[in-house]
Amino acid sequence: MDYIHYYQSPLGRIMLASDGLFLVGLWFDRQKYYADGLSKETKEKNLPIFDTASRWLAIYFAGGMPEFTPPISMRGSDFRKAVWEILLTIPYGKTMTYGEIARQMARSKELPAMSAQAVGGAVGHNPISLIVPCHRVVGTNGSLTGYAGGLEKKKYLLSLEGMDF
């Protein structure tokens, strides 16, 4: 069973999900792939992990850079998890391109190349938005491309981190 809790953000309601110990999901209402990967049975319950995640979100939406990461457990294929681990390395206020992530993935797997489109698919299916910062991934020319929560939210989040788009 998974547990859910709702957080009201400046960008609308966010659903947090947990396995009881770890944060396994964070989605904006009506986000693409909303609740993807959750067990069929969920129960709304307040848990300590939700308090920790809510504290992180409050700091973040106040324009701060949280000095901690709530305990997370990423559910997905090994490929997706590897991409999401790279997302966790993108610093607050910085961006990385899909191509840069693809090159980093190729190097780590000792391959000559990796598809930026495959990376894009993994980025789009990130189940823990914001904390695993998929909003910091941009197109090759620095353009705002794709965000499961919507481009206006992506623009807002990057602006909140001090970037102009």
C-alpha cells in the first residue's frame, strides 16, 4: 500500500506519495503521468516523511535552497533511475541539457552515444518532481522544452531559482 498527502503550493495542489518510509512520488494536479507507479491501493495519511517533504517545499517555494533532501525511493527501470540520479546532481539555479545527460549516461555505460530522446522519456517520467529537479533540464540551445507539469510551471520554477527564461 502507498500513502498520499496533499500540499498546496503557489502553482496549485501537489500530491505527495510514500511507501510509509520514503517519498516515492510528487506530482502537480493534472500533471502528465500523474500518480504513475503508485500501487492501486492508496490511503490518505499524515506521515513524518510528508512533514519533511512539506518543509522542503515550503523552503523551496519561499525562494530558498533547501539544505536537505527528504528520503526518497525512486521506482522505475534501471535506465530511468540512472537518469534521475543525474538530475539530482544539477545544482539549484543551474540547468543541464538532454544531450549533456545523454553524453554522461553514455560515458557511464561505456557506450559511444546515448539517445537524448530516450533520456527525455526518462526525464518526463520522473515521479518525484521538484526534489528530483527535472525542471532544470532544457533543450540543446537552452530552450524550454517539455515538462510534465507544463511549461508555465517550468518557467516559474526556473525563475524562482533566479534564472530568466
